[in-house]
Amino acid sequence: MTPRPLDLLDLPTLYRYRAEAVSLDSARLLTRGNPLGAAGFISYFNPARHLYTAVSQENDTTLLGGIIQTNGDAFSRLVYIAPASQLTHPELPGLIEHLTAEAGRWGAFHVLAEIEENSQAFSPLRKAGFSVYAWQRIWDISHIPTGESTGVWSRIQSISVPALQSLYHQIVPPLLQPVEPVPRRSTGFFSIDGARCYVQITYGMQGILLTPLIHPEAVDVAQKLDSLLKELPERRGRPVYLCVRSYQAWLEPALEDLGGKASPRQAVMVKHLARMIKDEQAVRAAQPAGVSVQASHVSPADAAEK
């Protein structure tokens, strides 16, 4: 089975397997819905976007997969693989490798995927070169009874981005920072009682996802999250979710006390495509005044002996 790009004749195939897509991008699933839903069909044929779908077909077996890269990001994300009934197919790792090769042509340094730890998709991702670098759990906080707004949150301004980046470096482990890049845009909300609580907000037609960066020394975290739900702009009845990575697992008891509902634990996986190397610049060494340096000479014979 040789993977190939999606074409217009494959639209009936996408429709046929729309209920069997296994999402590998939690944020996209929660905010935009089924990756093979009707709303996403047109986007697969937009040449201006880094969104690619591959198809492998042989006899009566069809495998599908999609990958995306947002403008300005140094990484890509696997969006889905399908159908769910073929996750043990021996050709699935080859399809995933084909998708990651496309990300390499876009200039991505690595590819990310999120999957429940007990999913059958875990094995083909490992065979395709992915490894676990963190764990996460998605909490549904839509039905938490909210109290009165306390006004402890304000929309972050560009002047606060350095404070946000400092908070990021205090919370995200150094080994994960090459995979989870430092925030460079002023999106989300800061608590007004100091730069210790930040929540990024991702909106979509199907839901809202909150991604927190909260310092362990922050106080009244449960009350702050409760207040944020009350102050959340443009909610319009959409469900609200909060993503807790393993390095912030201490937030989970507070969410449980508030009445949040946890999803099964997910493995956050990465495949490295290239190593980022910072540019180096040659600098002329300072030489003390009045001191000359004699150039050394090495003969080919001397070089051969070394």
C-alpha cells in the first residue's frame, strides 16, 4: 500500500469513514469537532494552508491520515488516522511516516500527536518513531457551578508577554521546552494579583479549551478558575474544557473539588524530524600588544600519524 495525497474522488471515502476517525489533536477535536466532519472538507483542498491528508488503498482496505501546521509554528500536528477498525493494520505506521515526511517538507522540526494511553493507535505511532514526552488529561468544566465574578483576570497585553515567558520558563521543564515553544503572542488572560496565573483560550464552533500556566506558589487557584468561568467572554453556551499537562498535575485536585469531570489520561507524543541549531558567529580573539603568533605547519605525514 503506497500512500498518496487526497484528491476529489476520495471525498466519498472521507464521508464513509467520518464516524471512524481517531483524533490525535485534542484541541482541534474539542473546539472544531470531528476532523472528518462536513465543516472540514473544504479546508483539505485549500492550497494556502499546510493541511495534508494521505490515503492508502489496497483491495477493500483503506487507511486515512491527516496532518496540519499552523503558520509561524516550528512543529506540525497529526490531526487524525482512520478508520478505527484498522488501527492494527501493518501498513498504518508507513502511512504515519508518510505524513511526517510531508511535515518535514514544510520545515517542521517535530510532529506532535495526542492519544489515549490505552488506544490501539499507540502502537503504530511508536513504530513510526513517536515517543511519549508528557501526559495530559482533559477536564470538562462546563457544568461547574460558578459564583460571583471577582475580577481577578484581565486580558493579557503585549507589554506582559515577557512576564508570561518568564512564567513559562519557571513551569515547563527544560527538556520539554524545545517541543513546547515559549509563548510569543499576547493571547489569553493573566491574574491581576501578580504574574503567577495565565490561561490561554482557544475558541471554536464546538467548544472552548483553556490551557493554564499556573505557578505552584499561586494561592486560591480553585477560586480563580471558578471566577474565570464566570468572566469568560463570548462563551455563548459552548462547553468549556481545561487541559492539564503532567507537569501541572497538582491542579487536578482543585478541579475535582470544583466538580470538573476528567477524561482518560492521554499520551502526548513527539517525533523529532530535525535538531534546531542556533547560528554561530566567528569572533576574532583578542591578542596582547607586542605579542606575535607563529603559524603552525603540519606535514601530511604528521597528520597521518595522528
